[in-house]
Amino acid sequence: MDNENKRRNTRNRVWPDTKATIRVTDGFMVDRGGRITVSGIVGNLGAKGMFLKTFEDVPVPARADITINFDPDSKVADLFLYASGETVHTTGDGVGIKFTSINVAKLQQCIIEKMNRLEAQGLAQK
């Protein structure tokens, strides 16, 4: 059974321009001061976790501070979300992260704001 089938909570694909940056803390990365910063595209996202598409090596398990940007071109604060999590698995194309702290109301607000912006631009899917 693969990770997708084992997952108990729903995760959904997001807009292809949704980006995230994680700052990972790991005691074994002494040569990098114990922290690395990795950026990538959000592959899927739910209230309990996310998958970050990246080809960079990310330690597992490790604590992660997460910034998700639903509209990187606009830099609007309403479309940023901050969370905390733990890396739980890696694949050849990214890292799975389980949230340990996330403001679900802010997540909903970001999604609604992104949908409203796309609709106003005439880009919403029908």
C-alpha cells in the first residue's frame, strides 16, 4: 500500500503557482549550523499536512517552520500562511510534512482569497 492509500486525512492539489519555504532544524546538520532552508512547489495540501516538491535533500524526521505563499507574484499578506511541522517521508521529488501547528481558519481564508482573485481575473475553473 502506498502513502496515498494509507493517508487518513484528505489532501488536495493546490494551484500550480503555490510555493512554500521550509526551514528545517536537524541536530545532525552541524556543517550547516543545524538548519537548512528549502523552497519548492506545494504538491498537495490539507489541514494535517502537505507535500513539498523539491529535489533538495531534506532530513527525516526533522522539525520544520513552514511558509506557504498562495500567490507568489502578488506578495499580498492575505495569501501567506505560516505553520510548523515535522518531515515524515521523502521521495525522489519531494518531502512529506505533517503539521504540528497550523491556523486552519487562516488556511481557509487563503484558499478563499485565492479563489476570489482568480475569479476576478476570469481564471477560475468552471
